[in-house]
Amino acid sequence: MKTRKTEYGNCNMVGKNIEALRKRAGIKQKDFVSKMQIMGFDINPTSFSKLEGQIRMATDKEIFAAAKILGVSINTLFNDIE
């Protein structure tokens, strides 16, 4: 599993948690992006990586989709996860 090359940004509150939960679930980033695309999102791996790295804003729709894919509540994505 790759480690993050850059520090997390501060453009969203959920990216770090989405990344942690995705990795815990054993879902590769490209597979997660594919699931979002199947749900109708126009997202590419670079954009998703920036979301996880908190370098870009996350839309409410993206947060909803991420929670659904991960099988967690939206509130979980805003909690401290280590």
C-alpha cells in the first residue's frame, strides 16, 4: 500500500477519513473511483486523490456516495478516525 507523499490539506473535513476507511475496507483507489462513476459521478483518480488529500472541496453528493460505498453513516466521515 502506497503512503501519502504530501501532507493533508485543509479544503475539506472528510478526505482523510474516506482514505482511512477505504484502506481498512481493502478497496483500491481505482476501484473506489469506479464505484463512484457507476453511481453517476464524473470523477477521475486525480480528482479523487485530491479529495482524499484534502486538497479540494468535497461536495455533499460525493460525501453521500463515499459513505454509501463504505457502508458507514455520513457522520462517521466527520469523526476522528485513526
